Amino acid sequence: MRRLAARGAAGDAGEVAAPAAGGSDSAQARSPSPWRLIDLGAIWNTGVFLPAAAWNGASSGVERRRLNEAKKLSSVQKVQLKRLKVTRPRGLGNREWGRVPRMARQPAPPWVHAAFLLCLLSLGGAIEIPMDPSIQNELTQPPTITKQSVKDHIVDPRDNILIECEAKGNPAPSFHWTRNSRFFNIAKDPRVSMRRRSGTLVIDFRSGGRPEEYEGEYQCFARNKFGTALSNRIRLQVSKSPLWPKENLDPVVVQEGAPLTLQCNPPPGLPSPVIFWMSSSMEPIAQDKRVSQGHNGDLYFSNVMLQDMQTDYSCNARFHFTHTIQQKNPFTLKVLTNHPYNDSSLRNHPDMYSARGVAERTPSFMYPQGTASSQMVLRGMDLLLECIASGVPTPDIAWYKKGGDLPSDKAKFENFNKALRITNVSEEDSGEYFCLASNKMGSIRHTISVRVKAAPYWLDEPKNLILAPGEDGRLVCRANGNPKPTVQWMVNGEPLQSAPPNPNREVAGDTIIFRDTQISSRAVYQCNTSNEHGYLLANAFVSVLDVPPRMLSPRNQLIRVILYNRTRLDCPFFGSPIPTLRWFKNGQGSNLDGGNYHVYENGSLEIKMIRKEDQGIYTCVATNILGKAENQVRLEVKDPTRIYRMPEDQVAKRGTTVQLECRVKHDPSLKLTVSWLKDDEPLYIGNRMKKEDDSLTIFGVAERDQGSYTCVASTELDQDLAKAYLTVLGRPDRPRDLELTDLAERSVRLTWIPGDDNNSPITDYVVQFEEDQFQPGVWHDHSKYPGSVNSAVLRLSPYVNYQFRVIAINEVGSSHPSLPSERYRTSGAPPESNPGDVKGEGTRKNNMEITWTPMNATSAFGPNLRYIVKWRRRETREAWNNVTVWGSRYVVGQTPVYVPYEIRVQAENDFGKGPEPESVIGYSGEDYPRAAPTEVKVRVVNSTAINLQWNRVYPDTVQGQLREYRAYYWRESSLLKNLWVSQKRQQASFPGDRLRGVVSRLFPYSNYKLEMVVVNGRGDGPRSETKEFTTPEGVPSAPRRFRVRQPNLETINLEWDHPEHPNGIMLGYTLKYVAFNGTKVGKQIVENFSPNQTKFVVQRTDPVSRYRFTLSARTQVGSGEAVTEESPAPPNEAYTNNQADIATQGWFIGLMCAIALLVLILLIVCFIKRSRGGKYPVREKKDVPLGPEDPKEEDGSFDYSDEDNKPLQGSQTSLDGTIKQQESDDSLVDYGEGGEGQFNEDGSFIGQYTVKKDKDETEGNESSEATSPVNAIYSLA
């Protein structure tokens, strides 16, 4: 048997089509594609494989049966039977898959082969034409229904009626309808029309008409020359929303505690309306397990209470299509009660019914009635069971299934457990269910017998069958239901029994078998299966096609693959009969199959492991008896992408910088993209991150940066991944849930829950406290505990309103403080300590100020903390004076001058006094000293220091604490004439009771005056007699503003100013200087100058070396402080340092002579040309670069003066050590057009030989550029 097939490349799931059963068809490896309707790969994926050995037997059995049934075979059949012997079902695959497991081979009994082939036969017809437009437009196809209205079609009477019916086919089908099984003539009814290129009916009521006139059963027929397809029988109904009948309802009188049912009885509608209860004021009725609405719409009261008559009750029906709500006249309740007062407090009474005098009673069912009932439900629908019971108190409802449990995955309880809903019912849900209603008075149950029936449902729905001429096939129509449905076959809409006989067709119950099909066998078959609960109608056409091979993929595709991977080259093709396929490489060699290659019959060539030599052009050729087609695929092999330096796990502190490396090697012909994932999600690169080709840097790491980081290196063909985990060490989270327990007078236990340590273990906890009396809002450290504890007993002080918080500490830092605990106030007690740092000091000569450090909240121990201050004179032992003070200071007045006192300060609160304090010695205020030091003697030590000696004063004259002896001195004059001096007073202090001291840092050769005083805490006493002394001559200070200038290379100018402090009679200056060049130092030269000389010129003996000068001034005592300066560096010192002795080399002298000769020749030629008015021809592109800079020629510039006797000028060294270029008075620039090198009117080049002057050039900073003399010679040649 042959089947038409569209063969394509296997998709990503790697599906392979099963072999077609029956006849001589072979195992066809197929893959899903857009134009395939069946996923045959699912058979393989579920493990249903036909073993290869058994497949041979099955194939041979089919072949023998075919030979016995058909004596004469067409040539096509012979070819296909021959192919059947050599085909095998093979494994799965897609482009670059993993390893394909081999299936175990084992023999199977013949019935397995037959059953499997029969299964494949039933699936074989579900192959459709490819979606290629060129094939679709060329191949013929019977009609297929693609869209239709639902079987029960309910429409809104206010809209036009639309009954859908659409179909496809080639040629396009035409449509007609039947209504109530009779032909519906659309042309005779002006309201009815059919959409263009569609069978959809449109019934328009804009010009009048009643929609009810068109109710009935409609069926659509789609027909072309190859057959007729039918739609379902569509039952058209018009939605109805009838009005509620008018009725007057009397008040409902009921005894309190009795059951009550308010019936709704809504008018019948299509579809049924939605029922809900409200009051006449449109307030919804509150429902609970006592009052609830049943599935039928009635409102049930398990027992009526007095509060139920506070409102009325109205049933409302909402209709879907018209979107209208109809309201029934409301019910009014009148409740008879033994307790006429509706006390709202009784509603929450634990025994509300007995409190209101309502008798309790056992449950009874209000719906359904009796103890048993039955219910039928269709398979796939929802089963709703309902039990509503009355009783006092209100009963509880429970549900059970006899002989088993309720299906937990489908069962749910509704309406306060009064309803049980089971969704998507199946046959196993049938059985007996019972509901149990119970209260404290008893229980009752109701049994519901559930029967599950089924409308027909498909087991095997017929599929379209496309065959080649001479092939066999079959249509299978299997359905199930309860009761068992019947099957009826039709062809082109007519019963099969009344159709013309067809010798190639055989009906066997639910199967139609076709043998040796021909073009005339094309038709559409309908299978109708039905029972009393419904029907199913399916269309399946049989189409016979004869098509030569065609390639379905684009031609000359380029496929790039990664080295060493498994890949597959696709070659989808189409044809009838099914073509054979072969592959060739580079247009030569035998068919590729075996070894590293495997060919699937879906047109795919699998290469198990790609190597470099596999690169090339592959050709696939599809052939059948009608012709052949071929296509080419070019395969390129690329190197894999690999991460050779992967990111590593890191641990970082918060705020630091982290770098994750990711270095990649890839094929250079592919574009590489490196991206990063965080926790398997794309990473957002913010301001704190920097992504480079080979790394990711995170600046200022935060806690949110913790997680896994994946580097993804990808090209168009492959990718590589590397993952690392970043652990961020952060400050711990704040502790939480502080709790105070074990409350005692002087202690409490504080417990807390630690916060997250953020990857760094907690080392310590600091407990802080705050009190609201002395320093509210200020937190103080209380105690510190190890990080392993979360509970501590805190020692407390009396009478403190404590509030605690906890701070966690780890290596990174401290957490935020926890939220404060609740407050805890300890009971009061007398103080256990007294204030500290008690002092007594006078602020005036007749008082004493007593101060102390006030006690804090934890040492007050009670309210109204105060201080008892006591004092008395130390010597007299008189009675204590005392006063109570609330602050931290007290001033005692009218005291003698500087008298010692005993002082005591004692704390006291409302609970009592503190311990007896110790005495502290204080003193009253001081007065100025009354006496000055006597016998003051001065001895000059040297030119800048003197020794002092004096007699101490009597203690009673100090009138306070002796702080120091102090000397005041000032410079009266200098011994040098006309030298102004500052007479500012200076002082020297000698702390304590001393008798001698040294005054230093005096000016030499000066007259001084000196006085001495005694100093106490109040101030200075009277001054002693004035002493005069003179300091001897000293050495002068350094000369001021020492300047070294180098105007040229022959001389160095030195200038300086007189010393600021001569310190005696100046005898002159001493200058010492030495030449140095790198590490070489010359002989030191000493020059002495008169005191009035401030300039000196040094004649250089070595133009290369530098000089170091040291200058000092002299008096009779000796030389003073020296100042040192160095001469400026010459402009070519860098060169000179490396070639210190170059000027003494013979080759250098010869080179200089040669250059001097060339310069002389150049000057002579230039003057001759100039005097004759000649031109200077320019020789193009002959510039020769200058040689190394000549230290003898300074800057190498050449200026030409009009004065014959003027020497060639070079650079001149300025006085400040910089180099200044001397300009020529008359040069060739004067004869050119500007200072730039350019051509004049006759083309000669004038500026080539001039010095280029930059007006903005800083004086002496750079050498002027000049043309090489070699270039000048070239120009004259």
C-alpha cells in the first residue's frame, strides 16, 4: 500500500513518524512541520517501539497478505512492496542533540504486530497537504468544515441571527442549508442572506419580522466536485425572559424556631435565569448556615428567629441575553415568639435559643424530602448534590460516599457545606452518596444514588485520508457512550447504503477499508454516532493524488555547526508516490549512509559527530516513478565557544569592589556576545557596575548584590556558561521582638530574636537604655554580651523608668538599633552614692564656689534628688554650715582670702539620704600678691641668654596659690647706630617656688631692661626694681635675597642684601663656590668681601659645568648662617651630563671644524647671490634632517646680517638663568613676504633660509628653528 506524505525535517522535539500500517508502506521517519496535523513522534516518545526483528516479520506478513488479496499489482505497488523489506524505524534526533539511547531488541508475538499495524493504519490517513502556496493551489482537495456554530445555538431576539458555517477545499466549495431536514431556499426569503465565500447565514430583522419564526434545526452542506461535507445539526432557539406573574402575597406567619421555605418559582426562561434574594429596598439578604438559598432558588430558614422579620424578602431573576432583572413581590414575615423583645445582646449568647425560650429539636430534611433519592448526570458535566436541613440549634451538614472516599481533586463544598459539587464527572463517580445533618439533639441522613450516563465521545475520530493511485487505506470511526452509541456512515451527505456501489470500498462496522484506490474514489465520508443523550458527526475525505517529487525547503541553504557536535541536515520533500531519498557529498561518491552518517526517510541526514573534514556541499536527491528533484546544503564547521577562565566564588564586605572574570575563546568568524545573569535572570548593569569583554566589576558591593552570577558567552551557534556565587558580608540586621521577663526590683531579663547576620557571624550585642526623667531621648550603653546569646539578666538601678534596645555587631560593623522594648520602672530607694568631683574654689577674693558632678538617673534612686552641702574652716574646727541645693553648685560668701575649708556634699531623695560623704579640702578666693621678688641678679651667659636669681617672697604676701615667678623684659636699643629695634615686652615664666632661671633667645649686641613679679591664681603682684643688661656681639644672620644670574656662558652675576640682624659690627662677607658637572666636583674657591659690597661677577672657566655658591656674613665673633644657591643649568645639560668630556674628543673637534667651514661657504654664497639679485632655486623633496644638536652652536640658528663685520650671534644666558634668543637686525626675512617660508613672485623660495619667529613665544624658553646648512647647499646646486 502507498500513502501520500509530506516529508520534513525533524523539529526540536525530535519526533519520528511511525511506519504506515498495511500494504507495503515502510517505516517513515517524520517530523512535525507547519503543514502536519498529527504528531506521530508522540508514539515513539511514550516508548511504543516496534522492534527491528519483529518489524521484518510484520512487513513480510503484510506483504504476503497483499499478494494473496490482489492477484495483479501495479508497478507502483511492486516498488513500494520491495522498499518495505529494507526499511527500519530509527531513533530520534534534532540539530545538536544529546546521545540517542538504543532500544532493546526483543521478539514479539504476531498479534502484537497486527495490532500495532492496525493502529498505524488508523493514524495513517491524518496527513495533510503542505502549506506551500504553490502546492496548495495546484493540488485538488475535497471540502473540509473549518468553522460552525454550536449545536444548541441560543440568540438574542434584539439582534440579527448569525449561523456560522465555513469550509475550505480546492476548488472552493459552494454551500446550501437544510432546515428541519428540508432544503432551505435562501433566495425566497429577503431577510436571509449568505456571506460571500462562506456558508454563514445572516437573518436581518431591521425591516421587521419575528425571530421566533426562524427557530428550528439547521444543517450546512459544503460541496465541490470531489465531495460534500456536512456541519453539525444546529438547533436555533431564541432567548426568552418572560415576566413574573402578578400576585398578592399575604404575610407569612411562623413560630420562632420553626423552619420556613420561601419559594421563588421564577418564570421559565431560555437560558435559565440567575436567582438571588434581596429586600424591597435592594439590600442583599445575609446568608449563613441557618438562612441560605437552595439550588432551585428557594430561600430556606433552618429555624426562624425574631430578627428575621426586620426586613422583607424578594426573589430576583436576572436574564443573561436581555440583561434585565425581574423582581417578585416581597414576602413579609410575622414571627410569633414567647420573648417579644428583640434584645440584640442575646444574639451572641452561648445558648441563644434557650435564652429566648425556643425549644430545641432534632434535625429534619427540608430538601430533598425523605431519606433517599436518585440523580442522573452526564459524563464530563458537574454533579451537584444538595441537602438542606432544619433543627434547633441549626444542624451541621457532612458528606460521605458509600464504599469509598470523596474525590478530593474534584470535590468541593458550597453553600455552607449544604451542597457538594464534583466537577468533570466520570463513570467511577457513580455510586451512593449520603449527607449527615446533626446537632446536639441528634442526627439524620439522606442517601442519593448517582448514575453516570454519557453522550457519545470519540475513541478514534476519522481523519482525512490522502492516497496515491493504487494504494490502500481505511477510515476508522470509534466512539463510546452510555448507552452504547450506534454508528452510521454517509458519503457526500447521503447514507452509504443509498450511494452507488464501489468495488474498491468495504464497510466493516466502524471501519471503511479502501483497496487499489483510483482517482474516482475521491469523496467526503461522514460518521454519525449517537445515543439518547446526544450525537457526534465527523467529516473525513479520501483524496487520491499523483505528484512528482518536489523540494519544500529553500535552495542552497548555508548551515553552520559547531565542531564535535551532532547535527542534522534537513531536506523536506513531497511527492506521490512517496519518493526515495539519497544524499551525496561534494557532488561525488556513493550514497551517504552508515558510519558517521545516518539518513532518515523524512529527508534528514544525521552526522553523529562533526569533524573539520565534514565541511562541504551536501546534495539530497528525491526520486519516484514520476521524476526526481534535488537540493543542496552547504555545511560550515566552526570552533566551539569556551570559557577558559571562569568566575570564582567570592566573599566580599559591603562597600568593597568585586571583579568576576570571564575570559572566552571562540571562533573568530562568529560574533561573540558576553552577557551576565544574576540568580538566573538577566542582570541590569547600573551605575555601580562595569561590564567589560572579559570581566564584570561591581563597585560598592551591597547586600542586594549577593547571589549567583552566570557568565553567558554566546555566538549565533552555541554558548558556554560559567557560574560563581558572590557572598556579601554586611552589617547584621537589627534584633527584633524584645521581651522583658523575670521582673524584679533590681534586675530584669531581656530576650531578643537575632536578625540576619548577613554572612558575617555576630560577635557582640550591646544593650542600651534610655530613661525619661533626667535625659529623655538619650541612649546610654548598659552592658555588652557575646554574639552567641540572645537573653541576658540586666542589673537595674532604683527608680528609673527603663526602656531598652539592642545593637548587634559583627566584623563589618554595627546594626541599626532594635525597636525599643516596653518600659519598666523600678521602685525607689535612698541613694547609695554621693556626687563626685567635689571642688571648692574662689571666683572672687571673698567667696568660695562649691561644685560637683550631678548624679545621673541610674544613681538618683528616687524622686526629687537634691544635695546637702556642708562646709567649715579647716583650722578652726567650727560647726558645719549646711544648705540643701537642687543644682550642681553653691557659692559661699564673705570668706577670708585664700583660707582652706572642709567640704562635704551628700545626695538625698524622697526615700532618704545617701551614705556619709568624705571631706574635700577647698579654698576661698585669692587676692593679688602684695610683694615683689627681691635681690634680683642678672648674669650674661652669652650673646643670646642670661641667668636670673632672686629671693622668694613670704607666703602670706602671696594671698593665694603661688603659680610662678615671671620676668618681663624688652630690648631697649641696639649698640649699632641708626638700627631701629622693637621694644615689645616679652616674658619668661618660672613655675613653682623657684629661685633661679634662664632667659634665652635674646638679640646680641643690644641693651635690655628686666622686671620680675609674683603670679597667683588672681594675677600679677607688684613689679621688682628694673634691671639693665647688655648682650655681647654675636654672629650675623644669613644675607638676604641671594640671587644668581647667568647673562651668558662666560660670566655669572651674584647679588645679595645685608643680613636682617647684623648682631654686631659687620667685618665683611665670605663667598665659597665650586664647579661641578654630574658627579665631578672642582676645587673650592673662597672670596672675601667688604661689608658694603653686595655684588660679584664670576668668570666661568668651564662653559659646561654648573656652580654652587655659599655666602655668609662675618663679625668679630665669626661667620653667621650661610645661604647656598646654584647657577642655572645650561639648555643642553641633559646632553652634557651624558657626554661630559665630549669637547675634549678629537673627532668632536674635527666635526666642529667641518661644520664651521660649511657655514662659512654658505655665508659667502648667500652674500654673492644677494648682491647680484639672484634667485634661490628650490630642489624638491631634498630636505635632510638636522644632526644632533651641537653644544658649541647653542641653538643651531643661522641669522644673516647686512653688516660684514658682525659676528654670528647665538644664544645668550640671561641673569635669571634662562636662555634668550638674540634677534638679528637684518635677515632674509626682511626680503620675504612675511616671516613664513614661501615663494615670491618669480617662484624662488625666500623664507627657506630665514629664522621663523613666533611673536607669542616666551622669551628664552625654546630655541628658534633654522634650516639645515645641508639643505641650503642642495638649493644652490
